[in-house]
Amino acid sequence: EEQVFSDIEISMYNIQQLRNFGCSIAIDDFGTGYANYERLKNLQADIVKIDGCFVRDIATDPLDVIMVKSIIEMAKAKNMKVVAEYVETQEQRTRLLQLGVDYLQGYLIGKPQPLSELRV
């Protein structure tokens, strides 16, 4: 991540090249490390994935609610889809959907499994 984001102009050029090949761009683990508000503002991504550290206590911690709500609002202003990671409880699911998250990821939705065990 550090190399990718060390020069924003190069990052934006590389992202555009990927888009030219038909790729969608996601900012993973938003809110931690190099995935911060400056990157969300400047990079032309399609999806932002909210890091699980903001999701774990979303049903009980008002500060996590404020943080997640602000991420969602900024992403939506840029026409981005929002994914919440680490969703493990029905309470988290309910609160995140109320706040406007588009997609949920975590053990509540589905645990990792071999392709041979996947049932549709």
C-alpha cells in the first residue's frame, strides 16, 4: 500500500489504466493505514470497504456510528458503493443497513469454505 499511495498522481494514472481494462477499484480496510479520507477524496474508486475495527461495536458505540456514517456520506457523494467488513451479528447488520451500507461481509453473511462445499 505504501508504494501504491506514495505518489497520488502515479496512483491516479495506474487506476485509470486498470479502468481502461474494465477493472473496478476498491479501497480496502478504509480508516486504517494508507486508506484514509485523503485517499477517499482523491482516488477515483468504485467501492470503499469499511474496516472491521469500526464495525465490531457499531451497535453499541456512538463514535463508531459517527465514523461509519461519515465514511458512507463521503463515499455516496462520490457515487461509490460501500461494503462493511467483519459483520458477525444481526445487530451490526441492522445498524449498518440503517446507515446506508450497500453490502455486508463477514461470518453472519457467510464463512469461508472450499468451493466444493458451496451451495447456491
